[in-house]
Amino acid sequence: MAGWRLLALAVFAVLWGVRAALAQASYPCVNDAPDPYQRGASFSALPDGRAWGSTAGVAVAPDGTIWAYDRCGTNSCAGSSLDPIVAFSPDGKVLRHFGGGLFQMPHGLTVDDAGNVWVTDNAAKDGKGMQVIKFSPDGRVLMTLGKPGGGDAPDGFFQPNAVAIASNSDIFVSQGHTARGDKSLVLVFSPEGKFIRSFGGKGSGPAELDMPHTLAFDSKGRLLVGDRNHNRIALFEPDGSYLGEWKQLSRPSAVVVTKDQMIYVGDSES
């Protein structure tokens, strides 16, 4: 009997360990799946010779300029004077750079039809960050949304992470990078920065969101939201009416709609 008791205790310990490990993981990792892409060559060197840090924002302007940000050589720009926003020619030549001292953690980067660059700041420290900043192509600050350090909508943001500009120039901002109640929202502002509405809210229902992580409009005027923790693209009318979902994805983190209306989705777990 003692042997059976020891065996039962051992099995219980193993099962408990598995349960604990699963409880710690918010999603299963399948990044060991086959990967056809080659690595080893950077697109371009940075202007001051530093190594590329975390880079999660890239966009192409109407004039062909390639915009990207680098999190100041690491995964944060807090306390750094380095310029995180860099413009490149199509062949990788550095054209200009700016934004030093303005960001804690740049997260989303969008270029509008006029060539202006929108960058979200996803973190807060020492009363700074958690804002959306609009730059002219030459680096002038044209608009700032949200109060420094973040706050409750509509005056502040909680972890803003993406921007999309509608055909009427309304500004759509997604927020909520961690699980925090009703913070997973899409907020809408007028072209002048006046708050209009918000929709979403954390939950598992059809029109609810859990970590909206990327935004894009298609030619029909539909807003495509990368609803990351629901493993789907959620589709909305600009007024927030829910249209449906695409579920053949896993943690979609980036969406791009090309001029010929091809939709490209980057996810991390498929």
C-alpha cells in the first residue's frame, strides 16, 4: 500500500506542476512550427551606429519613404535622448530621425495620406508617456492626444498601441495591452483631436475586445481590429457597429491593407 501511496503522490505532484505551468501561461506557445523566413541581415544601420533594439512599428509613406522606430537600442526609451523614429529611403539610406526624449516605449506607427507620422507611447514613467503624437514628415509635433502619464478615457489613455485614420480624417486609437477590465477600447477623435466616441470594452462577446493591438481600414470603410487575446480580426463600422469576425488567426498583432485591397496579418502563434 505504501508503494501505491507514493505513486499516487508522485502523479499528483506531476499533475499539479502541469496545472501550475498552464496557469502561468496566458496562451500556448507554438513558435517552434516550421518557419520559411531567413534572418541575419538588417535592412539598414541606425544613424548613430547603435544596434537595433525592439522594433514593432514599420510603415511606408505615400512617397515611398519607409518609417520605423527603434526602442532606443533596447526595449525602452525611458530616460534616453536617442531618436527612436527614423525615415529610410527604399534602399535603406537614413533620411532623417527625431523624437528623442519624447517617448517611454513607442509602440504603434502609422503614416497617413499626407505623410504625417503617428506614434503611440505604450508605457508611463515619471508622469510621461501613454500618449499619441502626430509628427510632420520633417519631425515637427503637430498634435498630441492624451495627458502625459495616461489616465481614464477620454482625457487619457491606458496603453495606447495603434492608430488608424478614417477617410473623413477621424482618428481611431486602440488601447489596452494588458488585462484591465474595460480598458480594451477603440477611441475615436475628430481631425482636430476632439473626443467623439469609444467602443469595445473587455469581454468575450461579439463586439467586445481583449487587447486590441492593431487597426486598419479597408476600401469598404470597415475598421479591422486585431483583437489579439481573442485570436481574431474583429470588423466594425466607423460608428462602432459590429460586423463580424475572422477567426483563422492566433494573436494577430499587425494588419496592413494594400492599395489593391490585399489584407496582410502578422500574428505570433500560428
